[in-house]
Amino acid sequence: MTIRPLTAADRPLLREATLANPNWNGGSSTLDNVDKTPEISHYFANFPSSRDFGLAHQDDDAVHAVAWLVFFSAEAPGYGFINEGTPELSITTFDGHRGQGLGSTLLAELIRQARSRGLTGISLSVEDGNNARHLYARAGFRVAGRNGNSDTMFFSLLPDTRSGY
């Protein structure tokens, strides 16, 4: 198994991952819904912009999980938008591969790469009841706001001056 960077050629894969995210609880969103809803399709349609980046966990030719960071503007924010300087995380482990630590592995590497690029934080949106919330909390994401039935969470990439890390 390898971890590789995502490229523009992965947009169809990110489209599928973006569909999986609102359907985490057995929802009925379709690719047509994803494509026709700008506030959803902007998670993959122009990936990568000059600052966006992400990773795929792959075994041979099959991708089992993806994680990517997208920068949004205040005029067209994502669901977990904090500000224009904070990218929003999207992460998907595809059916049949959950519970194997792939999401944790990708998240840890994405955080490492974000830190090396000088970013100060990462945001995300997670709906109530989504078990991925445990992954985010273990990684150090903290609730920063609330929107409907979802929390916006934030991970600071700055050293914790209280602890010296």
C-alpha cells in the first residue's frame, strides 16, 4: 500500500468521495445532486487550486481512502469555513476499508504536510452522529462553531505555547 499525492486527474475520484460524505448515514444523495449543487461540487470541481492538496491511500490500482484540503473564499465558503487562510478538510474511507486506520494514517500525513507548508490550521464540518468525529477529536480537532446539525471543528497547526509543543 502506498500514499500518493492527489492531482487534477483524481477529480473523478474526489467526486465519488464527495458523494460518499453526505451519504455517510445511508443518505440518498446522487452524483447528479453533487454535480448540480455548487456548495458541494466546489470540494472537487477545481481541485487542486494553487494552494489545495491531498493524499490517496492506494493498493495496486485501487484507492481505498482520500483526504484533501481545499481553500475557500468568504463569497463561496465550505460547510466548515473559518476564514480564507484556513483550508477545509474532506476525508473519505471507501466502503469495505473502514476501521483499518487508513483515515488516521492519511490525516496524520496531511497534518504533517500542512505544517511543513506553513499553514496555521485546518477546519472541517462533521454532522451529529458521524463516527468520524472520534477520529477528528483524537487527532486534536476542537469544536469551533455550529451550523444546523453539524459542528465546525478546527485543528491548530501552531505550537502550543502552554506545553512547549
